[in-house]
Amino acid sequence: MLSLYLRENDLATAKLSFQSRRVAKISHISPKTIDITGNLDPNRAKVERFIKGVFHEAYHADISIHYPYLISVSNEVGEILAAAGFRYAHKEALFLEQYTSTPIEQELSVLYGKSVTRRDIVEIGSLASMGSGASVFLYAALASYLAFKQIQYTVVTGTQDLYRHLKMLGLQPQTVCDAKQTQLQSDNDDWGSYYATCPCVLTGSVARGVESLHRTLGSVYENQMPLRYHTGMLS
């Protein structure tokens, strides 16, 4: 059994366990901790540097990190293996809503054939990984954490490689729309060759994601702190 501890404000709030044999089929790395950092967290700068470094190496891009929360997976010596940003749709406009023709809750209501509110949605972005299957732990941690927060859907702007990777893990992403650089209202970042990958806006069910990752990895999420603790991260 491989167990990772999720920390918020440097306090362990949950444990995420995996079946070691199942994980070994996908990844040979051994992560130790999952950290969620807010805008004021002193460790945020380290996570931002990691994300920026991955984007620069992959796309020769120079981007800014604008997500209020970052999630990262690290090994036992504190080296970051994978990271991403996320934001709650009911708290602010989403970056990817620059690509959609209507607000994201309307897009998802049509796609899923039922009423979806902004409270149901979280945007994920700035996905970065060192490779070697590190992103699998990031997906499992984020899906489990958001399910605990009663989030129903995630949306992300992703490349075709990301789409294929999510499909391989059984996460069943659905395409909302294409994402074109010309749709950006403000283009202060240097995206390098990122948009040459033909990214699109993807969405997925959090509950189905948790179920799929449980089948694939044997992942189990255990909350270890009372609900009243999560004052800074409540959705």
C-alpha cells in the first residue's frame, strides 16, 4: 500500500492510499505528500516556479500563474513531481470562459442534459508534470479532494496529449469547445508553442473520475480533520 498525506496550511488533513501493484503498472515514482497552497502560502512561489519551468521547457512559454489555489505532489525530499492550479467557478470568472460562447454552467447544462450551477464546477489549469507517471497522483488527489468538497464537474483547457492520457485512465473527458489564442481578451503572457497543440476545453464528472481511479489504482481518500477546519479552502 502506498499512502500520501494531503496538507493544507502545512497540516495533514487527509490520507490518499493506493494499491502498490496497480500503481507500479503506470508509475515507478514514490510520492510522499500532496500540498494545497493559497495565495498567501510561503511555499506557493516554489510551486509556481515548477509550473513555469515545465511550461518553458515544453512550449518555450513564459506564463503567469493566476489560480487562487495550487496543488502539488512531492517526494520524500520535497522535490515537486507534478502541480496544477484550480479555482471555484462560483467565486470568480474562469480563465477558460474566454473560449466558451456562453457561461460555463450553461455549456455544461447543455452537454450533460441537466441543470448545472457554478457551485458545481471547478476549473483546473497550469497542469505541469516532470513525467514518469507523476500526473496520475495529481489527478487522483485532486479528484478525491474535490469530491470531498462536493464538486460535481471539473473543466480544464488541455492539449490532445492530455485528452488521450485522461482517456487512458478511464476518466472519460468530454470536449466543450476549441481553445484559440485569438480569443484571449488579454495576452500578456508568452504562450510559446502551446496553442500549436490545438488545445480544447474539456470537462469531466468528479464522481466518475474518483470511481475510475479507484478501479485503476485502488485509490482511497480518508479525511482526517473535522469539516470546521477547512475555513480557508471552503468552496
